[in-house]
Amino acid sequence: MFKMTWALVAEHADEWTGDDFSQAAAVLDERVGAAVTASGMAADAQEHWRETFLAPVRDSITAAGKSAVEAGRDSNEAAGPLLVALTPAA
């Protein structure tokens, strides 16, 4: 079990707890994606934001994040205004 916490600077912060790293990545994609959609940015700017900031952080959850948490360590990843932290549950 681990906890994922994220912050989208000046917009949104949230958390999720579970044991499936793929599900965590999907939750981040859905919830941060919804905030980006609601932001009022033009469609091409939203796509750029998703590719430049969201995708690398989301993908790190199932790679470096998973490795760190399974080893009992925290994992932090950031891109632009998005920060995600994974913490092993006690």
C-alpha cells in the first residue's frame, strides 16, 4: 500500500491511496487531466501541457516511483507546475 499526493501549483492538490501503480497513474491522469480541461486553456495548449508535464510525471509512477516505494523509499517527481509524491504506507 502507498499514498500518492500531488499538487498542481495554484490550482489543485489531492491524494489517493492504494496498491496498484497503474491505477495510481490512471487516477493522476484523470484528475489532473480534468483540472487542465477545466482551466480554459486552448485545446492545443492543453495537449502540449499533457505531453510536456503530465505524461512524464504519470509515467514515472509505474517506473521509478514503483521501484522506490517497493524498496521502502519515498519518490518525488515534478514537471513544470505538477509535483507528485509517492510514500509507502505504514
